[in-house]
Amino acid sequence: MRFTSTPRGARLARRLVSHRLHEWGHPYNTTTNDTVTLLAAELTANAVRHGHVPGRDFHLRLTVDADADATTIRIEVTDTRTERIPALASPTPDAEAGRGLLLVAALATHWGTTPRVAAPGKTVWAEISTPPDR
């Protein structure tokens, strides 16, 4: 889905992720739902704060791939800013910002960035793998 590059757009995207996971069998207030929702919050906030280009929206994609070994949930957030590639930082203890990607790296099984092919920009993605539902 496409959202406006505003705090409201990021908030709506985060809520959509939580609702969709609930519908897909990962209920509210479970570790999986809470973790993926937090990942969505961080990635969409970064798209709004660091990937914003006036007049351009960000896109969010959420997928679930379940097989016999694990369930992998992937969240992708695409913005139109090419020159700002996310990287892990080491903020000072009293810094008020700079810990979002540290949270993503700590919570996600895998995460990274890929350039957009058809247009300027990048996609920042994160995945978590959980044991299969029994």
C-alpha cells in the first residue's frame, strides 16, 4: 500500500501491519505481532524522517511465507530518496535519536536495503522467522 510521507502515514501503516497480522493468524499482543509492528514503526518512521521527498509517498509491503520449517514475515518500506542509505550507528548514551536501526537489527532475523529498479529510491526490508504453527 501507499502512504503519505507524514507521521500520520507512518502511524496508519503501523496499524495496518498489526491488523493484517491479526487477520493472518498472528493475534494482537503476541510476540510475533508486536515485533513486526515495531519493525514497521521503525522502518516507516525512517522513511518519513530520512527518505521523504516532497510530493512523494512511501510504499509498504507485508508478506508471509509459511513452510514446514518456519514462517517468515517480511516487511518492506520503499521511499524515493536514493542518496540516504540506512546504516547502523553508535549513538552516544545521551543521544535523543539514532537507535531505530539498532532495534531493527536486534529484532529481525535478517534486514537490509535494495535499490528500486524502476524509479529512484530504495527499499528497506526486515524479516523475522518463527517456528511453524502446529
